[in-house]
Amino acid sequence: MEEYSKDNLNKYTNGDDNMFLDEYKKWLDSNMLSASEKEELKSIANDEKEIESRFYTDLSFGTAGMRGVRGIGRNRMNKYNIRKATQGLANYIIKETGEVGKKKGVAIAYDSRLDSVENAINTAMTLAGNGIKVYLFDGVRSTPELSFAVRELKAQAGIMITASHNPKEYNGYKVYWEDGAQIVDPQATGIVSSVTAVDIFTGIKIMEEKEAIDKGLLVYVGKKLDDRYIEEVKKNAVNPNVENKDKIKFVYSPLHGVAARPVERVLKEMGYTNVYPVKEQEKPDGNFPTCDYANPEDTTVFKLSTELADKVGAKICIANDPDGDRMGLAVLDNDGKWFFPNGNQIGILFAEYILNHKKDIPENGTMITTVVSTPLFDTIVKKNGKKALRVLTGFKYIGEKIRQFENKELDGTFLFGFEEAIGYLIGTHVRDKDAVVASMIIAEMATTFKNNGSSIYNEIIKIYEKYGWRLEITVPVTKKGKDGLEEIQKIMKSMRAKNHTEIAGIKVKEYRDYQKGIEGLPKADVIQMVLEDETYLTVRPSGTEPKIKFYISVVDSDKKVAEEKLAKIKKEFINYAENL
């Protein structure tokens, strides 16, 4: 590898296109970086593409936080970006809430990812440097527990260090407000501009750990909050006294994340005694040694689970993502084959179960999902005489509705919320998706169905037979780096420029551009079309990964016809969108 030198660098430096090289040099020359960090930068001196990827832009601090590949550079997750984000948040808290907010403080949790401990400590020390009290968990915890802690401690804000289900190269930083939900406007916009205004190297106030403890600005928290959180989770059981809990076997995996302790504890305390953990995946490990992509939406992560289930005679496998807010399933079908219900199928299963089994549902009982989730959800909720609401993608918008119900800004009592990306919430103990409570209710459902001579698989089929075969698929297309981002923008621009009359030979009945603000929702980079045969087609760039997602939903009274329609539309729609 050619050694870093000014000459080597200068041969690239010409004009605005190469601003990223100036930034690269600024970081190399900074006295803030350690010797090993500078070595990391020197090692890429010859790789202009990599320099561009790391330095062409700041790591985006979006409306709920940031997520990115770990490494040194302005477009990477590292302690400098963590400190900058935290300083921006601290400035906002002080400006908006003054001494009150400083005293109320900020709760911080982190998951099992690489660098998470270091990132959490840098976050805590920056807040303390600004005179803001910090409640830092004494070890790894889940995202839902962080959401719970914010309200339990009456904190002003919360921060979760996690990249959720992204690959191991990533880490992230999510910001919560005092209601325990991820930030929405007006706080979101205010915090984003406050973060943008901070100089990454010179604008940071930081305090040493010992001083922070001595001044009462850093308090470590743990067991007491765990116990309270578990207590509240258990209260959300629909039928806590269901019989034969000991007669059903479950296989469970946290996929090297942090959910094993709370999930296994809840299941045990609720009386589900036959839980078989996947030992190879039970301990927190940010290297994710048994699965490259620890996302329970990816059916390959269930390989060890289904092998263990076959061995012990279990018919259901539950898996959570690394930060414990998502839950995926594998269940045996009637032919003894493993079936992996998608996020929409699990969502409609929850909705139908709660509406039919929960006692004393209030008149204004409301269920909430997002604009990209299955239209079948609305059908189920309305046919059961309750209210269905749709919000933008991002669980924070479901959290916002719960707050509005509580404050009586909106009429409603929250029953259940879900996102098609396997995120579920039963109860209001947290304001984010919660795989711990979802895993408990799945165990209860499986037991109830078994008592009635049925199963999770059969109940999903029954829903389709009752309401129509509404089938979905989400197709994520990855486009990395600066070029990838431009490509995604180009697709969205072309989608907006075209007058869509027909797709896959079916007329377009309705075109919705959520950037214009639809049905009172905030503006969002989402386009949705409804075809004459009630096919829903939605395009949305991911806010957390270099991906554009295509959501396809078809319906027919006949299963086979619906399956054929889905396969045809999938192929034609993606081809259509990418070649406008």
C-alpha cells in the first residue's frame, strides 16, 4: 500500500468534486485523532472510492438518529460523530428545557454490537460535560427497555446505541423524547438542526467518568428497572391463565443480541416451561458468528433453530433481532414443513387474536399500522367494529398516536400496533416495538390454538379464508455508496415525473405521493399506487440502510390466483420502476 503523502493526496485534489479529499486531509491533520485512527486513514490513501465514501458527506443525523458503517471518517459511525450528535442534543435540551431538562436527565442503553460500550460512554460523558444528568445501564439492554426506562425514570430524553438488524459492520444511535417514543416534530427538526450546527472537533464539551460520578451527573442503573419492565410486560397478557402452558415446546434465539435474558425470564415467569434456547446464539456477540445478517425477516437465520426444534419435537421457533425490538417466527405447517410467516402475516394474526380474545375492549379501541403494511389489517379491525389508523413508516409515529390518545388530543384507546418489518407492540408500557411482549403473546397464542386443536399456521390460513387471500412481498434493492444514493434518488424522481396509467397490464386507479402530505400525515418520500384490481404498489427509500424498498400487495378470493398474481406483479413492477 502506498504510504500517505501530500503529493499522493494532491494528485486527486482538483475542484469541488474533490471536496472529500480536503475533508480527508482535515481529519488526517487533526490532533484529535489517535495514532491508530490515523493509521486507519493512511491505509486508504490510494483508494479514492473509499475516501469518497467516508468523506463525501456527513453521516446523516435524521429524524430519529443515525446509523452507519463503523470506521473513521465524517460519513462513518465513530466516537467523533457520537460526540457531535450528543453535543447537538445537549444544546437542544438546554435551550428548550433549561435546568429542568438537565436535572431530569437522559437514559442511555446499548446492545451487543461492536463499539456499543465505547459509544455509550462517549454519549454519557458528553452529556455530563454539559451538566446533564445521565442514567446509564450497567450492561447490554434491549431497545424496548430503554423506551420503558425513559418514562419510568421521568427522564427528558433517551438514547439507544444500536443498529438494530443491520449487518455487523454497522452501529447506530436512536434518540427518544420524554414520552419514551423516538423523536418526532417539533423535537426532531430542532435536534437535527442543533446537531448540524456543532463542529465535530472543536464544539464538544466532555467530562471524565470519575468526575461525572462524583458530581452526581452519572448514575448506573440496572436490576431495579429490569424488574419493573418485566412486571409491566407481563400485565399485557391477553389470557394469562391459559391452560397447558407446560405442554407446548418452543425454540428460542436472540440471534447473538440482548433479548435472551428478558424473553426467557418472561416466558418462565408466565409458566411456559418448555423453552429450548439455541445455545450457539444465546450469548450477546456483536460479531454475529452464526449469521451474517441477524435479522429474523431473513429465513436463513432460523437454520439452527429449526434443527434444534426437529431434535426436541418443537413446532414453533421464535427469534429476535440484536436489540430485541423485532420478532420473527418459524412454525410447522400441516405437512410437517417449516413455514416462515412474514411481518404482515404475524401482524394480522395478532390483530385477529386480540380482537377475539381480549376482554372488555373499549368502544374506541384502536389498532395502528403503517402505510406500507397489509390492507387486510384495516379489513380485520373494521369488521370487528374497531378503529384502524395508518401512520408513516417508523414506530415513532405509532408511539406519537399513543401519546395523543393519553393526552386526549385524539379519541382512542391503543390496543395493538405493528410494522410489516416484524415490529409489534401490545400495551402501552413502552412506546416502541417490543419483541419481549410480542414473544410472550406468541407463546400464549400458540398454547390457546393448540388447546383448540389448531395451530399458528392454521389460524393464518383461516384469516385468509375468512377475509380473502391478500398476499404481500417486500423487495429491498441494495444500492451502496454515493452512486447508490444517487441511483435511489433518480428512481424516486422518475417515479414522480411519470404519469402512471397502467402497470403490468392493470389500470392505475389511485396515485399517492406522500411527499405532498396525504391524509394529514407529515411529508415523506413514499409513493403508493392502487391498481383497479386492488393491488397496492409502494416505493420507499430506506431511512436506515442504502436500500430502496418495493412493497407489493395483491388480493384474490382464490389462493393460487393470488400467488400467481404476486409473482407476476413483483417481476413487472420492479422492472417498471428501475427503467422509467
